[in-house]
Amino acid sequence: MNIAVDAMGGDRAPDVVVQGALQAAGETGTTVTLVGNERAIRTALKRCGRKGPVEIFPCDEFVRMDESPMKAIRRKPNASVRVAFDLVKGGKADAVVSAGNSGATFAAGLLVLGKVGGVDRPALASIFPGRAGEVVLIDVGANVDCRPVHLLQFGQMAQAFATACLGMANPAVGLLSIGEEGEKGNEQVRKAHVLLKESRLNFVGNVEGRDIFTGAVPIIVCDGFVGNVALKVAEGLSETMAEMVEKEMMRTFHGRLGFRMGRSGFRKLFETMDHETYGGAPILGINGVGIVCHGSASPRAVKNGVKRAAEYVRDGFQEKLALRMADFNRVPSGCPEAAGGRTAGRDMRR
Amino acid sequence: MNIAVDAMGGDRAPDVVVQGALQAAGETGTTVTLVGNERAIRTALKRCGRKGPVEIFPCDEFVRMDESPMKAIRRKPNASVRVAFDLVKGGKADAVVSAGNSGATFAAGLLVLGKVGGVDRPALASIFPGRAGEVVLIDVGANVDCRPVHLLQFGQMAQAFATACLGMANPAVGLLSIGEEGEKGNEQVRKAHVLLKESRLNFVGNVEGRDIFTGAVPIIVCDGFVGNVALKVAEGLSETMAEMVEKEMMRTFHGRLGFRMGRSGFRKLFETMDHETYGGAPILGINGVGIVCHGSASPRAVKNGVKRAAEYVRDGFQEKLALRMADFNRVPSGCPEAAGGRTAGRDMRR
């Protein structure tokens, strides 16, 4: 197993990325290939002072955080994130992890590896820690103008993902709207509701923004604009509340004492709500495994991203997703598994 | 001053509503007219055991929480929320407060009072407690399919509102998107960005979901679908975190002690984040003052809604909004105030 990590991607690259990659390699035994400027990577490795099963694949270019994703990926064939996906395509790596420009990571994965058959629009999924279990929100920013059929496909991909990688059996799928009734929502959502209802997914109807945190419905489908707003509202509020809890507690003597005494509880809480624990957002619908970490990712976040990527490869996620999508598209009814047996994941590439 | 309160609206109406209305009347001296089933209101009043400057305006019908708003309002001319707006139209009340079916409250206000000149789509604004000051998010659910020009008008209405009622001078307006650059976002948002940039508003560009809580940009514009999702994500996460903070603290001896010692701090925090403190969402763009409270509103939330409504009336919000919209639509450049002097708020009704 070899995970290609975009060493140049992230607000504090390459240092933070190299640190996280080293930790992951040390803890899991997975080989990590650091892709990027060799001198910068070697300096970062020296600074860490630790060794692990890491390799370096040198390349000269990288995509800046503020660059236009698609343009940058097309113009820079030697950009680290694109080279990382080239390694996967060439069979030299099994997955890509990047904390760089998330649009560029997505674009590189799409351009280099191509789409899975039956998928019009690959999407970015985010995993939230719901009270009753994990919640997959899809799409969280890759597709900002979606047609209803794209939302249906997001549900299909997420179902395949949750089944293969999160240990869920026939997970319920909800559609993010502004009221539970099917006629609630905008035009796109009302039409998607009909498609989802007619599909073979375990569709349970509309859900609301608050349901992202309950975990009652493990898959929640939305367009990328809405999903990205939801993600950033959650991040912003979580940070604000963490700050406010501490500030309020520190105002009084008893509060200060209480805060110090309960510090481990607080830490645990904010860790649970923290995107870093979840190791980034998987790209669903490309012919390979790619994980997008937050630009401000810490070494721990990068480490968890690499761990998750290795797990997804081990779970055979990519092959299972391709089989499931082929099945959704080819068999109007009957047993999905029987139909899936006729095709092989790799054959679905195009 | 007389505020018409829809006594039949809300999950626990009329009891909770009557209680809140009584509190508001007692604390502010504002007369409150309870609109709804007379017998039910009298029973609720007896249960409260307190008196205040409250009147009853009897009517037989009401809109259920699960009814289709526009249909219900059209079919039930004697529904409490519609009768409440009739009182405003007839000059017998100054504003309406309802914790009932929010779509129906909005529809009744629109149908009975009509739109302000220059407003294509009245909207619902929600006030968030940002760290650096209050933030007005508009629209939070009244308009689920918006054209770019509607987003521009939301910004104009919110600017008039924040200036008249929140004591802000030339407040900055941001557009909710998924990246700060003008070309980020979906088609609707990219077009709205251009319109807002060309307008006379103090437009500062795109903002992201996390900015709702910073308060750096006091007015944030979005379509009603996106705004409603954002609102419910925030509500859901806030509730979840409150629960989790308590649960985590209660797990250990020191945690329990700390939680008890710091309880007042916690309470203060969750109160700040609580929609109830803010007394509901004002409807902007109709010819009158209407406030939509949460269906699960407590007596305190209803009380704050009535107080806010009275303040808005006292601030002359309605007239100022009409003047400002007339100005935005009639004068291509120059001083808004000078132009505004030529028209009168009431004349703008149509």
C-alpha cells in the first residue's frame, strides 16, 4: 500500500504535511510518497527529525490556494497534486491525499483518473459526527449548479461509500430541504425528491439542516453550493462556541476552576466536532481514491487523511462504487449484487 | 401602541403565546391584542392568573402548522393570523407577532398589507448574535427560487432595516457564497455579485457561512433556501453542542463539579446563541411590521417578539424602508436622504 501525499498543498505546507505523513506512516506501516519540491521536502523531513516508510517523488510546480482550479491543473502538468494522481493512474500509488486548493485536487482527480461509469458529476463528501452515528453530507462544494439527476447520483455514490467503508447496511438517504414534506424546497430539490423516491435507494424523504447532527439519517444529499454553505456554517459556529464556552467560563472564579477541572471533557467535545478527526473529505465518482483535507489542516488531520485513504483502499471502495453505479444504471429492478457480479471495477473506467 | 398577537399560532398555543404576551404587556406598557378563539384565550389567561393591558379580538379559524401556507390563507379569511394583519390594515393595531406556521404568517402579511413599492419579493430576516455585533441574514426561507435582482433587493431592505432599527450607519453588505472571490459561487450568486457591486450599497463582496458568526459584515444576503438551511444548521449544531458540553462534563467527578460551578456561564452562552433572545424574524418589504417567531417559541421568545415589534414601530421602520426603497429605485445617483424627502411611506403602498 502506498499513499501519494501532495506535500505542497495546505496553508503550512510542506512542514505540516510532512509531519502528518510521517506520523501516519509510523503508526500504520503504510508507505507514503511525498510529492513536491525535493529540497523543501528534505528540509521539512530534517526538521521533523524522525524517519518512517516515506519516499519522495520530486516535481517542480504546485497549485496556489488562490488559483483557479481547472485552469491551474490544465496549465501545470507538473503540479504536485496532478503528479500525485498520475502515480495512482500509473499504478505506483493507491490513493491521493491533499490539503491544498480543494478545487484543484478535485479537478486533478477528475482529469487524470476520469469518471466512474454512470456518474455524470463526481462529488465531495463530508463526514459529520452525528449523535446517533456518522453522517455523510454530499456534495460539499464540487458542483455548485446541479440538476436533479446529479442529486440522485450523489445519493447512489454515498450509499456505495457508506456500505463499503462505514460498515452501514442499506443506509437511509435523506434530501436536504427546508421542510419534511416532499413539496417543500426549491425547484431543483422538489424534482430530485421525485427521482429519489422512484429510485431503489432507501430514500426516507426530506431532512433539514439540523438533521446533519442527529445522525438519524446517515446520508444527506444536497447540491455543492448548499452543502458548502452548511459545512462552513457548522465550522464557524463550532469555533465560535468553543471560544465562547472558554470565555464565559473564565469570567468568574468558579467558572475558571470549573473550566480547568473539566478541560478534558471540553477537549473531547471539540475534538468530536472537529473536522480534523475525520481526516478530510473523500472524492466520490472518480476512478481512484482521493481525499481532500482542509487547507488549515494540522499534522493530525493529514495523518488521519492518510489513514482514511488507506482504509478506503483496503475496503475496496473504488471497485465497489463502480459496481454499484453500473448496477444502478443497467438493471431496472432485481438484485443489485447479482447484476454487479457481471462487471469488474476496472472495466468501468472511461 | 397596540401589537396584534396571533394567539393560535405555535406548537403550544394559546397558553405559551398568552403567557408571553402578558409578560410583554406588563414589562413595556404596550397594549397587546390577542387574536383567536375567545374561549381558549380566556382559559389561558385564567391559567396565567395575571393581568395586563391585553385585549381579545375573537375569530374562529386558525392555520395549522402543517397546512400549505398560501392555500390556507386564501381559504380562511377568518384565520387568526390573517385577522391580525387585518387589524393593522384597518389602523387598529401597529404590528403583528405570530409563532404559528411561518409561511402562513408571511403569506397573510403579503396578501393583506401588500408589498412596498420597489420590492418584488418581501423576505424574512434573521438576526444572529455575531461576535463583533448583530448580523442580519436575509432571506431565511420566504423565497426559495430567487433571481439575482431579488438578492439585490434583500440587501437594500436589510440596509434600511439595520439603519432604522439596529442603529447601524451605512452597514456593510456581504453576499453568501462559497469563496471570497467574485467568480465563486453558483450562477445566481455570480450574477447577484455583479448587481450588488454596481449598486449604491456598501457592498464588501462575498462572505462564507462562517462569517454569520463573526459579525464583521452585519448584513448577509442569500436566497431563502440557502438561508433556511444555514439557519437550521446553526440551530441544530447549537443544540447538539449544548447537550454535548453538559454530557461530557457530567462524565467525571471534576467535570460535574466544574459544570455546576460554571452553570451561569453556560446558561449565558447558550442564551446568547439562542434564537429566543432575538424575538423572531422580521418580515421586510410588506406595508407594515410583522414578526415571525419560532414554532417552538417559549413565553420569553413571544415576549421578546412583541417587544421587538413595538421597537420597530417606534423606530418608524416601515416608513423608512419605503422611503429607502423608493430612493433606490428612482434616483440613479446622488444623496438618498434628499430624494427620500419627496415621497411618503404610506404612498408607496400598492
